[in-house]
Amino acid sequence: MIEQPLSDEYYMRKALHEAETAFSKNEVPVGAIIVCKNKIIARSHNLTEKLTDFTAHAEMQVFTAASEFLQNKYLNECTIYVTLEPCLMCAGASFWTRIGRIVYGASDHRRGFKSFSENVLHPSTVINGGVLEAECSSLLTSFFSAKRK
């Protein structure tokens, strides 16, 4: 059992802060953190523009950072908080990390993994969507509205 005395909303606000940082850097505003044993061990946001790398999603950044921090490729005792439902690539990566929990904010009905299959997650991964969904969605809507002007 993953022990966490602070709420999912508390940690999602930390991920939202990362998403706001991405927004300010003209990156798609998605932020993510990984929590292990009540401690944030990794935090990042989308870096696809900065790195000119379409795989540099927030989730991929924190998986790498958390694994390095723990010196372990398995994150089964960790929770990832991400402001947008992971895409198929990130969900597949989460399978290999054996992440304990995925908590996301906004659903992504076009590119989110649930549009394809929930079977891409590791069987022991617990998922919780819709945490601070309105705030997470609002940031994304603002970003793409400004892009379309």
C-alpha cells in the first residue's frame, strides 16, 4: 500500500505549477511530479519544444528523474501526478516502470491512453482521473486558444 498523508489535490497543485512553467515557456502546459514515500522525488513539464524532441513529455521526464533518484527502474512504490491524461506512449512507459499509481487531471479524449486501451498499464497500477480537472483543462484551453488567434 502506498502511504500518502497529503491529498491528491495537494500534489496535483504541484503538477499544475509545473504546467504553468511550461505555459510560460510556450510548451504545451502539461506538468508532472512523482511522489515516493510522501516526498516529491521528481518534477518536470513538457520539454518538446526546448529539446526538439517529441518524446520529451512531462511524464517521460519524471520517469527518468525518479528512476535516477531511486537508482531503480521500477517505480511501484510511487505515484505520478500529471495534469493531462497520459498519451499512449507515456502510458506504455508507465507499464515498464510498474508505477504504483497514476493520478491525472484533465482527460484527453483524442490522444489519451484510455481512448485506445486501459490494458497498456501495468496490471497493478491504480488509476485516478479527474483530480482538479477544471483547473488543468482551463490551462490547456487558454494555451490552445492563444495559439489559434
